[in-house]
Amino acid sequence: MKPSLWQAKNRGNLTLAGAHVGIAMQKGADIARLTADIALLEDGIERVADAKALAIATMRRIDANFRLTIAANTGILAAAATGKLSPVASSLAHNGSTIAILLNALRAA
């Protein structure tokens, strides 16, 4: 079965629900916006490219933050396990790295 994409404005909600990806326009029917995977804030199918670019940038940021978190926690754990960091220093380093990663997540894409 090939992937399908359907756009619904006022009708075709059953088709929208059965599509792989459903897109609803701002002025579309309430049921279309509720069942769609993507609800555009402006009428215009060209906004799908913007939504996809935003989704890709968001996933890249999530992936980078995940890798940073694993690296930081691995380093902190290794330093704490070998006695190079005291328990207080370990907790401060962990909390500091968590705050830094959260601030990175809040940056605009």
C-alpha cells in the first residue's frame, strides 16, 4: 500500500481519517481538524513545506539534546564512579548539564 496524503477542508473526513497523513486547513470543519495529523494555522497547502521543515528541525534538536544528555551523564557517572567527583560535585554537574540541555531545547529553531 502506497503512503497517502489527504487534505480536507469541509468534507472528505472519512478519507482524511484513512490516510497515512491527514492535513486540515484552518477554516475547515471541526471534525477535519480533530482527525488530522497536521492542522495548518493558515489556509494554503504551501504551508505543508513549512510544517515539514519545522518538524525536521525539531527532530534534529531532540536528537542532539539526547546525544548531549547521554554524553554528559556518562562522563559525570564515570567521574563519580572513579572518585574524581564527590557526590555533591556530581549532583551539581548533573543538574547543571540538565539545565544547559533544557535551555538548548528552548532556543528558537
